[in-house]
Amino acid sequence: MKEDEEAGGKGEFVLNIEGKRVMVTGGAGFIGSHLVEEYLKNNVERVVVYDDFSSGTMENLKHIKDDRLKIAKGSILDEDLLNRIVRDEKIDIIDHQAAELEIYSGIKDVKRDARINIFGTINILNSAIKNNVKKVLFASSGAVYGKAETVPQSESHLPKPHWPYGVSKLSAERYCIQYNELYGLNVTAFRYSIVYGPREWFGRVLTMFIKRIFLEGKPPVVFGDGMQIRDYVYVKDLVRAHMLAIENDKSCGQVFNISSGKGIKIRDLASLLLEISGKNLGIIFDNPREGEASRHQPERIRLPGELKTFVLDNKKARTILGWKPKTELRDGLIEEINWILENPWRWQVKPRV
């Protein structure tokens, strides 16, 4: 798979995806299921989804009718089971998406967050070394940065995570790079901005806006003044970065921001969704004074030390991988909206926290 080449973006292809055997941990999740689709499109021999189904769901995979897909239920904390499947399936590539997903969950149970994100990742790395896996890709997060000292934040920005989730992701990421340096493991880490698109799980601000406007016919509720700035990257753009990193030797031992590189104010995001809907609903601004509780904001997204600006610089991925985001925000939002309109029951469950 080749991408548009930019300065310095041409690397030697060291691992052709075709005919390889791939494991996607967390492959029944939002991002993982899109990766599974892409690997199958690129003619791999086998895709093994390794997932404990604590947050992933077979709903994300049931549309895939392909004998090359295998489902293995298991936890990344079960080192014996993980190692046995990697060995028996003769895995060439591990795409590691399984994680403790959310910031609030990590605050509530710091030890669990660390076990899954740090020790689970170490299990992946050890299994890769033991079984001669050719490539490991790791899903890190822009949460490693914390408060922006410069905007957009590049990979050289000093990481000072605000929350346990960012600490655990940063630690796991550092183990990945250490395994490259110590053992020569071909590993690439990606710091994602906010990923959106079809099959996104309900519980974040964007999904709350979409549900109220398009499923309930109600005005979106903006918590605070809506001046917070966020960087949204479309899930299928993110997936292309993974494919390019596998085929580019310059990705080995590297960390890349995967982002749109652009910020949008939360209040402007709400306005854009209203414009797409064509509905004259207005916006509810729930803007309590400092120290007061919001009337509408769920506790799980009422985070201490909320970031005012979160925009990641994607120049390194453009230069080394030859990758760039291709999906405009409006177009990607329409794709997600169309998906949920066709599958409205998917957001009727209790939000994952």
C-alpha cells in the first residue's frame, strides 16, 4: 500500500502485508474492527481478533463474512493464553488496540488502568519477542501530553499527562520503544487525537451531540462555554497510517501523532452538526459558575484539569510515513451520522465508562 509521497516520506518496504497473519487485540472494538476490515482487504492470510469483550462487541464484526477471520476470546493479562495463540496461529503482525479505554475509568481505578495498559502491553511485547513476530503496532494516545505548552503539540512536546490514563499510555509506549532498542523489535507507536467515525461507542461529547440532534430531535448541550478546542481524526484515515507503518522501515522504533492537525471549538462542532441536520434547535449552554455542578454533564466526563486546547501536529507522520488525513470533518461526521441512523439501537445501551 502506497500513500502520497512528501519530502522524506519514501521508505524501504520491509514487510508486505499480503499473505501475513495478523492479530488485532481489541479487534471487536471501534478502531480495532476498522483495522480488521483493512487487513482483510489487503489480502492477509489470517486475522485473529483477540478481545475479552469487556467493551468490544460482535456487533462490530458481524458484517464481515470471511473465513480468514478468527475470534479468540481472551485478556491481554492472560499471558499464557495470549502466548499460545500467537504461537499456534504463527502471527506475523500484532496490532495492539486492547486497553482501558477511558480517562474517568483510570481515575476511579488507577491500579486496573495500569494493569491493563502497562502490564497488558508488556505481555504483548514479550509474546512478540518469544514468537518472532515481525511487527508490533501500539495504540498510544495524545493524552500523554497534558497541557499544551505549544499548539499544535508535536512529538517533541514534553509529555506531562494530567490523568492516570495518560501516564499508563506513556509508560506502555516507552516500553515499546525500549523493546526496540534492547531487542530490535520492530515496533511503532501512534498517539491518536480524538478518533471518530462509524461504530464509535456512545459516551463522548460528539456522540452525545449526535444522539440528541439526530435520534432525539433535541438541542445539543454544551458543557461550559464551549470554547474548548479539540482535534478530530477520522477512523479510516487512522487505519491507513497503520498500513503505511508496516511497510516503511523508517517507522521502526518511532512514535507518531495521528491527527487532523486542526482544532475545532466544541460550540462550533455543535453548530456544524446542527447545520448538517437542517434542524432549528439551537444550543443549550450549561455554563455553571466555578465550583458549581453542571445540571447535565455526566460525572464520567467531568474531569479534573480539563484541557482547554488539544491539537496534535501530524507533520512527522506526513514526512516519514507519507501519510496525511484525507477526510474533512464534515464528511466524516456525515458518515458517522448515517451509520447511527441505520443502527440506532447501538447507542441505547449504558455508556461505557
